Amino acid sequence: MGEYSEECLQYFLENQLQLFDEKVAETPEEAEAFLEDCMAVVVDSIKEVKEYLEDSGMDASDMSDDELEAAAEVFSLPNGQYLIVEG
């Protein structure tokens, strides 16, 4: 597999309904293809989440860390990283 770790892909598969009304992937391969298609990114800290969202045009400057973590497009991975998926 490429850019996304096995753990990241599995977490996305288990939690994709956090962002989407119905499943967009059933297998790790489908999840990886989907994440690549929508140019999802993995970042190492909540600070990087805020920077990414602001760079993408979202006004996240007044959002708390908790609000950022609760955003539908932000997946808090078990390893402490964050997957950002713009649906």
C-alpha cells in the first residue's frame, strides 16, 4: 500500500460514516483509492490540522482543538495522527 498506513485505512473504513451518509469503501484497497482521489492527508498534530484547514480556505482560526477534532472531515487516528478527508 502507498501513502496511507494499514492502520489509517482500517480506521477510515470503520469510521467513514462520520463524514458520509453511506459507505464509500468496503476494503482497504477501495479506501486507499478513495482517499487518494479526494487527496486526503495525514498530519501529525492538531496544529497541522488547523494549518491545513486554513490553507484550504476554511476559517479555523477561532476553532478550539476540541472543535477541530470534532469536525466531520477530521479523523483522529489511534496513533495520534489525524486524517483529513474533504468530502
